[in-house]
Amino acid sequence: MTRRGWAIAIFAAWGASLGWLVKREFFRTTGARLAEAALSVPPGAVYYRLDLGGQQVGFASSTVDTLANAIRVQDVLTMDVSALGRLHRTTAKSDATLSRALRLESVTAEFDGDIGRFTAHGDVVGDSVLVITLVSAGDTQTTRVRLTRPIVLPTVLPLRLAFGAELKSGSRYTIRTFDPLLLAERDVAVTIAAESTLVVADSADYDSTAMAWVPVRFDTVRAFRIDQEANGVETSAWIDAQGRVVRAASPVGFTMERSPFEIAYENFRRRDTARVARASAEPRAGDIVATTAIAARIRSAPADVGTLRVRLSGVSLAGLDLAGGAQRLRGDTLEVHRQEVPAAAYRLPAADTALRPYLLPEPLIQSGDARVRAQARQLAGRERDPALVAERLTHWVYGHVEKRLTVSVPSAVQVLAARRGDCNEHTVLYVALARAAGLPARAAAGLVHLDGRFYYHAWPEVWLGNWVAVDPTLDQFPADATHLRFVVGGLARQVELVRMIGKLKLEVL
């Protein structure tokens, strides 16, 4: 998984942990009660220690300020990811303004790190439109999202849940959520499972023997366990009556626990970073390297592998896109075969209405942009055979996009202009060009097996009577069997790869 994938994924997990959801009807039936209850929202800050596999990887904070006519919620996350002997830091921030009825009015989200430096700002206009502006490396994109009901962000939903008197054991909700940074919606099932009393550290003192801050006093907190399920992935968190997370955990060992500032921040700042970095310097054969092959400077030509069989263990495989296309899942064994390119039974542009979602523009895949459409027309020419056009696009993107890391969000228009990027940039440009040519295409992500190790990778799939993987980063048409697809979709789906980090074990058979 890339450092970009790590950062987006951990940020998403952080947001999911902070943002437990309520049913959409909530906004209509409890607005007046919320406006009154929100007057008692307490200002203040809470801090969290972030762990992965028993090791601290970062810290987070959430601050609530009560203003005269609004409530301001600021969230910060800092984490370090170790890959190939180096630590890579990413900081994510969000700053949301809510009305006294706890409805979203505006939000600004910022990222700074190896995944890039970019800002997303959203304003709700008239309770009916969310206008989102994404700024990255001098490129500005604006998206308007039609709202059928008022919305809130995942990071502020605990407040609505708590102050809407919805913390009742046994209550169940199914809702569609919207993340303004990933520009994606998804259905989430939420269950308020249990109420209990948790013991958390209340204050800390420095232990000169351990050379770390340790708890010295504890407090008991009444909290409710909230279970969430989305796309087959289950997570749990405990939130208190003020709508603040006390403890949260994901299926792969990522945990977030409320802690004194010194334990959350000072211990993270003082830890032995050299030792952490050294531990990732020499990955073993079969290990997942937390970066891409380009970032790892792997220059060897990919082998033309026809078949690959890999045993998967260590994580639940529910919700992953492991079957279909070139892949077959038999028990815990994934079989990947290099596909033969079929003779497509249609001519371009594709007219099947079932394929329409794979022809439309998306945020970051601007297939309707005049520059993208012009390039697609030039490459396709008068050719109407989908397979021949797909092959032309593969070789063109490979030959015209320099293989190097970038500091921006992967945007097709920007990649077309800059002509450089990692596998994500190659993929979004290819998908945009394909759609502009009338060729149904989608993004896929997972792992690629190179030099005995598995690296995070993204590549496109095109519809030629069935979904066929192609790889413009490695110049493969079709892609060979070293490609293990785990998810289909853009960044919003790729963040689900976080549940494999540090847990997934692969054995090549």
C-alpha cells in the first residue's frame, strides 16, 4: 500500500472512529430538540494515542469551541509510516462549523505529507447544495453535490448522536454517508450495542526509569459501544454522553484511545524513531511493502506471469473484490490468471445503459473535460474496436507519463498536463481517456508481486464483454497474473485496504 494509501486510509479510519452515524430521518424529527440540547455542548479538547499492532504510530486531538451562533469542531491527526528504512509523516486536519442545531455549514480539510499537500473546502448553500473546492499543486477543482437532506461530517456525527438522545442500546440505523474529501458516498449500518463504564487515564507523570510518560490517575467514563458495518468491514468504538470517542478499534489492530496529552503526544514525540525505521529497512520475501514499486525504485521489468496462486491469511476477506475477471477465490487461496483479450461484441462508444456509471465523469476522473476528450479523440482516431483502443491507451499512457512520485491528489486533468506520476496517476488518466472515448473503464487496486515481494499498486480495468485488467504503469495489455485485485473503485474504496496493514499474510504456492 502506498504512503498515500496509508495516510488516506488511516485518516478515513480516524474519521470513521470519530464519526458514528445516525439515521437520516433524525434531521427532520429532532431539529428543535437538537437546537436546545446543543446549548449544553461542552467546549474543550481531548487527545488520543494511535496504535497499530501494539506500537504507537501517531496521535490525534478533537477540539470543540462554542461560538455565539455556531459550534466549531477541529480535528487533527499526525502519524508516521515506516517504509524501506524511512519514516514518512502525514498530518491531516479538519475544521468544521456547525449551526446551533448541529447542521454542517462549512468545512475545511487539509493534508500535508508524502501523499501530497492539498486542501478541500466545502460550503452548504441553502441546505440543498454542497459546494466543494479541492486545491492541489496549483490546480483547483469545484464540485457541486445536490443534497436531499441536511448533512454532517463523520467527525462531528458523535455530537448529533449524543445530543439527539439516540444513544439507546439495541437501536439500529442504516444511512448513506458523504465524505467531502474523498467525494464519495456509502451506506453504513450502525448498531448501538451496549452501555458500560470504561476506565481511562486522567493524568500522567514522567517515569525517568521507563523514559516515558505513564498514567498516575484514572477516571471512569460511561460510554456506549457503537458497531459499524460498511462494505463488509466491521469496526467498533465507545463514545461518551458528550459525543466524544473514548476508545475505538478496527479488525486489524488499529486502535485509538483517549489519553492525557503527555501520553498521546509527548511519548509519540520522544519514541525511538531510528529503531522503528530500521525495522522496515529489509522486508522479507512475501512481505507487503508499504509503498509502490516506483517509490521503492524497483526498475526490473515485470515478469510475464500467466498464473499465480497465493494463500491469504490473517484478515477477514469479507467485502473485498477478490472474485471475478482474472481472479478466482477458492477457500483461502486466490488464483490469478492472465486473461485472453476477448473479441468485444460492441463498437465504440458503448451504448449499454448498465455500463453508464463507467462512462460518466467523476471527481478526479474528468472524462468530460475538453482537454481529455481531445486527447482521447486523437488516440482513438476512427477506430471503433474496444480492444484495439484499450491497447492504444495502455501504451500511450505508459510512454507519455514519467514514472515518479508527485505531491498532489491523482487528478486526470493534472496528470495530462504534468505527464508524471505513480500508479494512481497512470490509472486515473487512463480511466478518464477511456471513458472519453466511450470505453467503459474503472480503477482497481491491490498488490503487485515483483522481485519476490508484494507492493501496493493500482491499475485500470476495461469492459470487453467482461472486465479485463490492463496496466499502463508497467505497459501490460492485458495485465499479467502478478496483479492481485482487492478493491474496485477510486480512493474511497482504496482506503478499505487499511484493514490489511500489518495483518495480511501471503504465501505464494
